[in-house]
Amino acid sequence: MPIPEFVLRLRAAVGHAPLWLPGASVVVLDDTDRLLLGRRADNGLWAVVSGIVEPGEEPARAITREALEETGVEIEVVALTAVSITEEVRYANGDLAQYLDLCFWGRPVGGTAHVADDESTEVAWFERDHLPADLTRTSTERIARTLAYVAAARGGGRPEAWFAR
């Protein structure tokens, strides 16, 4: 997994100490409501597209960049669907981090789904009722919140799943 340059500079100063970082994720739904997922190279689990927001980068722009870099799919952000935090993550090298995640609903506008970098070993579209069993817990939560938001938005109601509980 490529580590952003600004994180490498921080790590040089703080070592393995916990870092609080901004992250973004996206639940990409195509016109038939299939979901775009990638099998992560670091843990072998399926997940929604996610990544670190670079300094000065708008979160929606960050996640459109991440989607293209990881899956080859160009997306358009439709809405912010959830704001949550992750549990503390310990990486194999001993680094600790915790993320503020801004989760978006996105739709594909170009490209073809394929493994586009070294962060994934597979990329595929999945029917909502046939998601892989080995899906990350955080992705399961992000998908549930986003689908609740989408259902409310399409039904004209007020999305209640916006913030994590």
C-alpha cells in the first residue's frame, strides 16, 4: 500500500505513535444498484473504495481520485452519506492510526472496473443481495448507512443514517 508523502513525514517525527487522519470512502452504485468492491491486497478482504485525504484536498475529490486509482472506474459523488470514526488500526509495521471517515454515495461515469494499482487483487461489481461473505466490517457498516441514505433520498424522506451511532 502506498503511504502518502505527508504521512511519511509525520511518521519520521512521531514514529509508530497513533495518528488521527482524515479518510474518505465511497459506496459506488451503478444504474442497476450493483456495488463496486475491491479485494484488499493487505488483508485479502473485500471492501468499498477508501483512502486518505491529502492535505488541502477536498474529500469528495479525494475519493474520486481513489476510485479511479484503485478500480479504473471514474465516479461522480452524489452525496455525503455518513461521518464516522474507525477503531484504532495497527499496521504490520507497528504504525497506529485512527481515521475520521467521510463516506460518500457515488455513481460510475466512465472507465471499466479492473485492478488498477497494487492496493487490490480483484475488483468486481456485486448485486446488493449477493455481497461477498468476506467483506470488511467497516465496509458492511458504510454500505448499510449509504443504502439507508439512498432509500430515504429516493423516497423523498429525510435520511436518518447520516451520522454513525
